Amino acid sequence: MKKPDWEHWREAIKKEMMSIVKMGTFSDLQSKKDWIGKALRTKIVLTIKYNTDGSIERYKARFVIWGNHQVYGNHTRTQTHL
């Protein structure tokens, strides 16, 4: 059973993914030889943004990396499964 606002969430996730690709911060690694090190874990944070009157302004999705697994000083190139 789907929640009634699932289409809004799906569109927000799609918009976030397209934004990441457009900014050039994401590239699809086709094979294991393209990997440099260990992949970092990610999660999707879903948030509803509200107007001042309490109505829903938009549904917002963000892909975030678990920063507690990143090695100090290794911030020029990170890899994750999306």
C-alpha cells in the first residue's frame, strides 16, 4: 500500500538526483576497477517544507553521506552506492 503523498516524494527524489548529476558531483562507476577505495554509506533525508500559514510548500529530498565513515583528509573524491 502506498501513502497518498508518495508521488510528491518520488518527484522530490528525482529532482535531487538530477541536481546532483547536473552539478557534476555524481558519476556512475560502471565497474569495480573504477573504484578507488571503500564506498561510503548514504541515506535519503525527506523533509516537508511548510508555508507560514501551515500549508505544504514543497517536499524536499536530500542525499547525504554518513560522515562518520569518511577518512580524515580524504575529501577530494568519495564514493557511495546510490
